[in-house]
Amino acid sequence: MSIIKRNKKRNSANTLYDAYKAAEDLYDYKEGYKLSKGIFDVSNEEDCKWLLEIILNEQSSLYCEFQYWHLKRIEGSTFMLYCTDEEGNVLTEINDISINFFFDDLFLLVKKNLLCLPIESKMYA
């Protein structure tokens, strides 16, 4: 694992997008996956559909219905993306992702065939 600098307060996308309080319509995505309103908004407003593509590409090697995904800035425009299961075991990790993303991190979940924000996870069965 890479060393993460913690000399400043992290600017999390979840702070801005943790405003969803009720289940809303789901959006059809690819390969039978659906997006919650929160993920739909983040991916469009922050121009990060590439992140959803990476997560979907990793699904063929993951056999876990509940996945915690974390995109984290390492330094400058270099990020890492990793996925853990419910027990915190790292399932996959992608390092040295070079992107233009305003926020320092973003947490999201995959629940079976749904991509959602952590705040939305209990809204959808």
C-alpha cells in the first residue's frame, strides 16, 4: 500500500453529496447494473463515469455482493482505488491512477447490482 499524506483536511465528495435522504428512482447503467440518484449525480456533475467503468471492469474478478469502494488522492493528481468486503478485507487495489478530480476522496458501495453512496445504502433492499 502507498503512503498517504495527511497534513491537511481531506476534501471528500461524500461531504457534498451526502444529502440523499429517501429512495429515489434508479438509473439503468450497463451490464444489468443500476445507479442510485447519488451516484448518478456524482458521476455526471463531477465527470467521473470513468470510475464506474473501472468498478464494472473489476466485477469479473470479485465474488462479493457487498463491496466498499474508496477512491483516494495520494498526491497531486495521483489516486488509488481499492475495494474491501464487509469485514474490511482488501479485494482489489489499483494504484497510480492519474486523473483530474477535484475531491480528495470518494466512497461508494456496490450492493449486488446497485452502485450507491454509503448514505443511500439502507434505502435500497
